[in-house]
Amino acid sequence: MRASKLYAPTLREVPAEAEIPSHQLMLRAGFIRKAAGGVYTYLPLAWRTLRKIEQIIREEMDAAGGQEIAMPIMQPSELWKESGRWEVFGEEMFKLKDRHGREFCLGPTHEEIITDLVRNEVRSYKQLPLLLYQIQNKYRDEIRPRFGLMRGREFIMKDLYSFDKDEAGLDISYKKMYDAYTKIFSRCGLVFRPVEADSGAIGGSNTHEFTALAQTGESEIAVCTKCDYAANVEKAESTVLYPEDETELPLEKKATPNTKTIETVIEYLQLPIEKSIKAVAFQDEKDKLICVFVRGDHEVNEVKVQNAVGAISLRMADKEAILAAGGVPGFMSPIGLRKGTVVIVDATVMEMKNACCGANEVDMHYINANPKRDFGEVLVKDVRLMQKGDACPHCGAPVQITRGIEIGQVFKLGIKYSSALRATFLDENGREKPLIMGCYGIGVSRTMAAAIEQYHDENGIIWPRAIAPYEVALVPVNAKNEAQMKLAEKIYAGLQQAGIEVLLDDRKERAGVKFKDADLIGYPVRVTIGPKAVEEDKIEVKVRKTGELVYFTEENYEEGIKALLAKL
Amino acid sequence: MRASKLYAPTLREVPAEAEIPSHQLMLRAGFIRKAAGGVYTYLPLAWRTLRKIEQIIREEMDAAGGQEIAMPIMQPSELWKESGRWEVFGEEMFKLKDRHGREFCLGPTHEEIITDLVRNEVRSYKQLPLLLYQIQNKYRDEIRPRFGLMRGREFIMKDLYSFDKDEAGLDISYKKMYDAYTKIFSRCGLVFRPVEADSGAIGGSNTHEFTALAQTGESEIAVCTKCDYAANVEKAESTVLYPEDETELPLEKKATPNTKTIETVIEYLQLPIEKSIKAVAFQDEKDKLICVFVRGDHEVNEVKVQNAVGAISLRMADKEAILAAGGVPGFMSPIGLRKGTVVIVDATVMEMKNACCGANEVDMHYINANPKRDFGEVLVKDVRLMQKGDACPHCGAPVQITRGIEIGQVFKLGIKYSSALRATFLDENGREKPLIMGCYGIGVSRTMAAAIEQYHDENGIIWPRAIAPYEVALVPVNAKNEAQMKLAEKIYAGLQQAGIEVLLDDRKERAGVKFKDADLIGYPVRVTIGPKAVEEDKIEVKVRKTGELVYFTEENYEEGIKALLAKL
């Protein structure tokens, strides 16, 4: 490709709306353009990278026994009503009607469609296992689409669905995908961790997220400092913390003027924060109140709360709802709430001694609360977020909290969809059984963005070779110089002949502009054709990642560049 | 690939809803499954064929200087309102709203999006020509989706858009695409004709449809029996027919009881049909009445009528509208209609002598009508459909009418979108000018269906080699026979080694079932491994297209099969 023809409009300024490096750099380097909030056009450079990622995925899916298909993006509502998810997805699902008034959605995922596809055609255990996948646009109406391709409303995903005759078969399919994902992200050059995760709205019981480590990531993950345990903090099981033993003192109500927050009340009472209990009140999708209590220095894990009560969604509770239950916002207490109110107390809180908590009266707190003695009938659950220094649930060593980008997820679905949609088969004994399913997604466009988050510097992107739009940028210093252009054309032809993807920057721009663009776009290797190359047979090759400069001759540049690329 | 693993559920019965061979065979051979009206899942075999067609398209687009991108399927309404097409597309466009109430459509085409993309970034004539394309799902809410992939509501298209600095540049881009299309459809093995066509709702002035010839096609095309003229009948210019000269007789009104149709009136009056004038009344999108008159043996061409009056859509006129204009349904006449009524008279009618036409009274007709003398002020236009035997507008030889499937279309758009969306550039003299555009589509999924319409027999599909899902079916007669399976595995490995795409039918089915499936799915070549192969080193190879049987040995089968495939 010649840069004079390439459609890659670069920007000198950092676009104001772009908050994270991948978004800024993809706009600046001419990879993407916004069409609407969370909806992008992929320009030629981005499309080349995406097609390389897709090809890596395709090869590994095929190697693991997957067969590629393409399911519709436009999905009839009937199947979603059959599975019960038409309402569950709520506003996150784009819905539309056709000219006859029939309802459709734009597929956020494809469990319903694929289950419908196989339910009439897979009849015998002999047809199993079956692994079908596609690479395709997906749609989610995010409240706040942001971070460019990280959280878009139209995005590219690979989704594979496995069908097995039993749990043992599912374990094998799951393992195959887990291993294939490890290969895919390794081949893409990413630094990642498979982490234990929560299964969210898709359902199912066993799941790992493949997380690319990056400080700009939206996922918080707990990583053991000793063993290989890693888990999304939403999922990570917090261990129960036991305080030193104390004699239980009598419960006492105290006036605590102007102490609506934990910070103010512990200061007023001169207590360590570990002696305080914090309240957070939610309402679920049916407006039911849920009061949650964690230790003052802990944070409530909403996902755990949601799972604990089987809620579909949670929001912060209205003042009115709290008052109606006998609570007082800012001074909520498990003691004295109206009977029948859902109260969840974190397991660590349950072990506390002589603690301070609200008293359900304005400017009043209890001290010397002893939950086991004073709280009555409550739901005790692990509902806090894991924190730095908490014990690893596998080995007990302290964990660290780091951030990452979820780029893939593997799920064991079991019979959730096959039983809802009656997708059955006949086993070896002729008995009808529901298919055992798994589903496995990769965010293709997000993987591209994650790679940029991991590989960039102040000058631009630094592509891992496997997913670079071109491997080599070939830059004649002066495109008006005949000798330089002649040599550049010769090397251009030579590199292409050698199967190397090369972009010839034949633009009549200053060398500085061309070097800057090469750095910004992030080609792994830059070859410079200037006077030295023409006069001294010294061809300068710069490695984008290290800045290293190497010199080759017309004799050995091909081999030399191949060797350099092999290491990138 | 092994047939025992391949997900290609075949059906014994012809599905009731499928009317044409491609639809029937794709369902029966396990290529597609319906998800909703006009919405399909592509199973592995179809997906392989589609990806081959896509790859052929991609190679030719790239060779012609095209750059691949991917634009959004979900498009904001603002751009469509800017171009004025938000309303024009009407019910054929799928529309939806996001959670904030913002309007979007599912792209039926991408002129607006691409014009918006380049309008801010292409500034100079030096950046032109620019050719950008994508291969992607498109959406049209057809009133009656039918014929499987022929007229779907979700379908795959390649669309390329060209931007030039002047008409001469557009001519070059258009020619490049015209030639690329010729290569693409030739490489796919199709029998096709580029035909002159009408530009429809997309707009623009110069256009060709690439039409795959097939009796099941929905397009009617007029093809000259002598020169290379071919045109869609909607577009084909009909020549004016001049009758023999006659003395004009006086206009006379005659009672013609029970003669609401042309057939009854000519029988009653004992006139040849060429002496009669037929009326058809339409109403446009604003309910305006349009009365059209053609010769009794001719048919009205609605597209020409629509273009003649600049209407967006036409429907048959209501009885009330006709009466309000002074007409009488069944007896309409250009003579005596209320002033201001739009009357279009076909150019051939205008030359008629002493003809018969309605009299705007029940059971009454005029005879000896001489349009030039009697019809007053009317719009004279070519508004009839070209018929078999009409004169070719290029050479005068008679035309034939044949049918075909529109698989591609090339359009000169000119400045229609660039002026509406203000997409301008600076020319050599620093003057701001609108970009000159062209657009070029290929129905990818429809091309697959068209190939089946052209290549099938009573036993199934007969794929052209270039787009066959696999090139060779390798069939051990008895999969339980060890010697046969051993040889089959050896040849399977050998063919794969030789770069041939082969499906090994390792299923433990009767040979007859496997042969039937091979014919149904339509692999170009079938290799049979039976006793003869094992015992006599005679490997039977059957060519699906001709039924020809050839025998090879273990020594020469690879070369032999390659040579056979090269001819298919």
C-alpha cells in the first residue's frame, strides 16, 4: 500500500471527547470515526487490524472443533419471550417493530437463536458435541457509551455456543475454549489473566473472564500475590474477618449531632473505623427495599447483593421507601426496622463486637452493638467487595487489586436455555434430555482497543506484530529525490515479495511529518531510505517498541527485517 | 472436514414455503435456516460459499483501488433528514429509537454515512479519487420477503462508494467498477449480462444492473437479438410505432354495452387490438391522480410513469379519485377529463389514427379518435413496457424478453449526496466544489442464490468450483470396512496436502445415502472409495456437472483431480 492512496486521516490535536489512550490514538491515527454515541466507522487501518484478530480467532476456533456460521442480527421477539429474557434485558436491548408491527431486537447475544436453531435438528447424542460460532456485530444500548471501542453500542464479537450430552462433555468443551482463548490472546500479544467472574444476566454457574491488564480498564480484579488465583472483585469471595475477642457491653443509644456519614460519626465518637457499621439501601426492579450493612471501611458489592436476593436490577433506594420501612436515611440501623424488611448483613459484620451503627432516628447512633445478640433475624451473606490485603480464598496470602479490560468470557450455561426452549436429544439409553450448553465470547473490537491500552507511548501506538495493520513502514526521506524513490520502490517490491506487509510512505511531505505519522500509527518496524541508504548502502531500520536502530544493506535487509519482526 | 462432524442437517422433503430451486435446495441441503420472514441463519456450508464470494469480491475491489472499511449498521436519523431520505424510504426502512428517544435506522444503504465520513476529511483534489467499500448486512423491510435469499429483509451486500473531482474521473471509477464486476461474476462462474437500468430511489442518472440470467428471476430484461444492447424493461426505451397512414374520420361516440375491458370492447366493435387505447389510473404519494393511456396491446411501465411525473411512489387510483376528475372507471378517456388532471399519453398512442377509446360515460366509447387532433393538451411520454419483437433502440433489430436476477448494480450519483450534505473539496484552482460520487453494490447472499438458480438439477446443487463449500466429496462406500477407510484417510490427507478442499464422508450410512447427499449439496467432484479402489487400484471420480466418471490410481489421482477441478 502507498500512503499517498491510504485513507487514514490523522489529527494533530487530541480530540476533547476521548478520555483514554486507545480512544484518543484511534481517532488521531485515523483508525476510527464516530457516527453516533457508541457507534463507529472502522477506517482501513482499523479494519486490517480487526481482520487479523478475527483470523486468529477463526483459526483457533476451527482448531478446537468450532464451525463458523452467521446468525441474524435482527431477532424475533418470540424466542426471547420463550426464554423469559425479553423483559430482563430491559432498556439495554435495542427493540424495533417491522411494518406489520412484529417485534424484533438487535441481538445483544445469541443464546435464544442458536438454541432454536439446533432444537429441531439435533436429535441424538451421536451428533454431540457440537460447537458453532460466529463473528458479528452485537448491540447494547449502554446508558453511557464511552471510551471509544471499549463500551460501544454497536461492537464486534465472536460468540461460540457448545452443546454436549452431559456435564463431563461440557467440562471438555469449556476447557477447549479456555485453552483456545489463552492461545488467541497470546497470539495477539496481549498481557492478560483469566479471572473467576460473576455470570451476570446471561446466567449460568461457572465462568471466567479473560482480562487484559490495564490501568484504564473498567474491571477491578483481585490477584493473589502468591498463588494463581485471580477473580473479578464482583465475584471474589471475601473471607470473614474476625476481630479480637471482647466482652459484650450493653447496647446504648447516643446522641450524635450532624453525623450523617461514617467519617463524621467515628470522629464524633472517637472510634476506629473498623468498629463502625455502614448502611446502604437499594430497591430492586419491583421496588422492593433491600437494606445492606457492611463494616465502615468496606464497600458493598452490588453484584453479590443482587445474587443474594435474586434481583434483576438494583438502584439506590428512595428516601420514601426507607422511611416507610421505619428507617431514617443517614442513620439506618438493622435494629428497629419494620418487620418483613429485607436486611442483609455482611458476614464480617456479624462477627463484630461492641460496634457502632445507626439508630433509625435523626442524629442518633447505637454503640456497643453486638450483631449476633442485637440484630435479630437477618440474612447473613458475603456482600462486600474484596479489598487490597484481603486473604486469598485459595491460599490465604494477601491479594492485590488491579484493573483490567474484559476481552473474553467463557460460561457454563448448563440447561438454562435448552430447558426453557425445550432443546432436547436422546441419550445412549433413548431417554430425552436437555442439551448441556456453554457460551464463549470475545470482544473483537474491544481486543483491538485493549492492545492499544497496553502498547502505546507518548508518540502513538506500538502494535504487536501479529495484529499490526502493516508490519513495516518504508519511508523515503525525500519523495522528490529520484535515487531515494528508486531504492524505496525496489525495497518495497522486495519486502512484498518476501511476504511482508509494507506501507510505502510516498507522500511528498517533510521527513519529520512522515516519521511522526509512522510512530503515531505504530507500525512495528520503520525502514528509512535517506542519503545514507543511497550513498553508503546503509539502510536504517527502527524498531518502534524499543527505539533500537539497526542497519542493513541491500544484500541482507530482507533477512534482517524478517528476524526483527519474528521477535515482535 | 469430516461429514460426521459437519453441521449440515439435510431434509428429505421439499419445504412447502420454498417456491424456487435455490430456496428449496438451500433448505434441503442444510445451507440455511429461517429465523423470521426474510431473515436467515447461514449454516457452515453456506458460510463457506459466502466467504469465498466475499473473498473474490474483496480481491477485485482491492485490485481496482478500493479500500475496505466497515460503517455502522445502526445509523442516526439526522444524516437521513439532511439528505431528505428519512421520509422517502418510508416503510421499507427499519427504524428504531434508543433509550434516550433518539431515532436510528438499520442501514438499507450507506450514501449518507459515507458522505458524512469524508466531508470533514477530504479537502483537496489531491486526495481524489477515493474508493471505499465494505461487505456487510443490509436491511430492507420488504412487504413480502420471499424466495429465500433472493428478497430477504436482512441480507449481505458489498457496497463501494467512489469520490472524484470531476465527471471524467467518475467515468473512470465507473468503468473500473464495471470491469471489476465483470471479473467477479465471471470468477464466480455465473452467466450474466450488464443491463441498462433505472436508478430508482437511490437517485443518479447513469446505471447498469448486473443480471444473472434465470427464469426464476424477478427482473425482466430486453436483450437485442443482434447487438449487445440489454436493458431492464423498466428502463428500456420503447421506440415509437407508426401505423399506416389513414384519412382521419370524424370522432364518434358509440354505445358499447358491457365493455369494461379492452378485450370486450374490441370484440364488440370488431376492431384489431392495435386500434384500441387502454387507460390506467394511478395516485402518487400525495394522492394526486395520474391518468395514463397506452395502446391496447401494450403494458404501462410504472417506473417510467413515476419518473415522468417525479413521483416517489404510485398506487392504483381509487374509484372516487377517478370520478372526481370526471372519469368513469372502465371507460376512461383523455377527452373530457376535468381541467388540471394529469394525463400522460404514450408516444405510440399519439401517432394512432381512428382509434377507439373510452368516453368517460358508462358503456360508451369513442371511435375514430385521432389523438393529435382530439386529445388537447396532454403529456406525451414513452410510458410503455418494451415487448418481445420491439425494435432495439441501438440497432433496430427485434429484442427478446428474458428474465434475470439482479446481483449487482453500478450507479453514477453525481453530486446528489455531496451537495445535500455539503461534501466539498478544493480543486486545482482553489475553488470549492462538491465531490462527484458513484456507488456500486453487489448482493452477496443473492449471488449465492443466483448461482444455484443457474446450476442445479433434479438431484441438487451443482456448484461452480470457485464458490463450492468444498471442492471434493470423498466417499468410502462402507465406513465400517477397514481397508476402505484406511485408503480413504490416505487420500483425504493427500488431497488436503495438495491444497484441495475435501470433505470426507466418514458417516456410517449406506452408500446410497452418502451419494445422494453429495449430489444434493453439490460438491463439484465426488471420489468413491469402494472395493474396486481397494482391490484394483481403480479410484472412481465423478464430475457432478456432467455425470462423467473417470478412474485414477493411487499414483495419479492427485494430478487427475486437480486437472478436473481446473475445468470446473
